Amino acid sequence: MALHVKKGDTVKVLSGNDKGKQGVVKEAFPRECRVIVEGVNLRWKHKKPTAQNQKGQRVQEECSIHASNVARVDGAAKPAAKKSKKAAK
């Protein structure tokens, strides 16, 4: 199944905790219909101490969100919106 957004597109989040935020698609997963958007859906990841990293740490990283929750933004002046199913007159 093809996604309506791809890597590098600027998108606006339509629903969820980050509703209204804009960001760039960092990665797309077409089989799962999910995308990773820069600066959206941040979660804390706890890293254990290792030989290279002597101290453990908490790192924030972006998690994927469903592709139906984002809309592509086609420029700064044009707001993101879902396409209407009404016929043009």
C-alpha cells in the first residue's frame, strides 16, 4: 500500500497529543502505514551503562505515528487539510 507522505515531506499532525505540530518526515514504513516525524511523539528511552558509555542515561527519541494522523503541508501559506469528497462546481 502506498502512503500519501514520504521521507522529507513537511506534515502537520491532525490528531493525538501533538495535534497541530508540524515537522519533517524522517522515516516512512509503508507496510505498517506509520511514519516518524521530527519532534513529534517523543518518548524517553533508558540506556544501560556499557563499556563505551560508563554512565546510564535517559534519551528522548521519536516514535512512529499512524500515517492517517498526518497531512502534507504544501507550502507556508497553505494550511494542511484533508481532501474534500464534494464535487467541484
